[in-house]
Amino acid sequence: MTLTRAARDPASGWRAGQISPPNERGTVMPNPRKLTTMFSAAMVAVALTITPALGASAATNPPYVTKTEFGQLKFGMTRSAVASLFGTSGRTYAENEDYILKEYRIAYGKRSYSVDLTFWVDDRGVYRMVDYSAIWTYKPNRTQDPATKTEYSKIKLGHSLAQVRATIGSAGTIWFDNHADLESQEDLHIKSFLWPVSYNSYGEVQITFERNASGTYVVTDKWAFWS
């Protein structure tokens, strides 16, 4: 069964598996393999009170998607299989004869914090999922240990997620999670985390990781906003 991959949302310019979805102000984020462009100060200042219930199931938390449900997604799932898992059919925001782009609200309930899925039609005319991503938040949990400039300077490309957490002394807050079934290379898995900084209440450190061939998430980009 052949799947056509790498959809593009004509409204935003988002290319599935290559460019992350637009932020809540409509700005398309850079290529996740080369996240070298700084976040805008506007994104840094976005505030949201995060609520629990991320581990709830679709049956107890409709019509929202939880992190547990997101972790159960698999490439090749149909729209009906996803709807059964999530407890909702989501919202279609772009489509043509080849692909369908769908958005599902997450447990926080804020429109711009969402799970986005790309379904491409296979050679039997069935739409199957080839890309899924989530924006969980735009700010770090500020109750955890903050990152300092000294700690930030010690973090190098290729360091593992475990190494980074040990260096900073806290787990970080995942804000972006992307999984793409790419046609020309191994599947792309990217996670991006945020840490608060000790210098002010708006600063943050963002570190992006990509899963390597051995299954370890390693640093591919880092960025800091200190003041």
C-alpha cells in the first residue's frame, strides 16, 4: 500500500513533517530540523494557566485530546480510528482530493493549543494518517528549576534529553511534539521543550530534540530569551 506524503496547508504554508504549524498569532514556525530563528517576543509573553487531566481518556474527557491519547497514535490510522481514540472527529480545516488536514482541541480547551493530523489518500482511496503534531503550550512551567546562562552554555548539539535535564536540573515543559512519516528518509520525530529562566518572569529557554536512529532524542537546536 502506497501513501503519498508531505501535505501543505494552502492557508498557512505549513508543509507537514517539515514546517511546524503556525503559532496562535498566525506566524509559521521554522523548519523543525533547523530551528535557528528566534521566537518572537510576543510568543514568549503568551500566558495560559495550565490545568491537569492530561492522562484522562476520551470517554472521560470529550471532546478534548489528552497526551495519553496522542501517544497512542500510529501512522496509517484512518479518520474513524482516530475519532474512536479521541472521542471526537475534530475539525477539517483544509482538504483536496489527495489529503485532509484536521485539528483536534486538547485538554486545555484553548483553540490555538491543538493536535493537528494529516491524512493522505492511499491507492485504495482510504485516507490514512501520515503526520501528527501537537502544540501543548507556549510557555514553560515556572515552578520548576530555571535555566541559567551558565547551564545554557553547557548544552551542546547532540546532547541527549537526559543530559539536558541533568544540566538544568528540571524536566522542562514540552510545547511541541511532531511525528512525520517521510517518504525519502526515516520517520521524523521532534520534541521541543521550554524552561523558565531565573532573570525575569517572561524569559525562557527553548531546546529542540530529534530522535536519532538509536531512538534517543538529541539536541538539534537551542534558543534563549533572557530579558
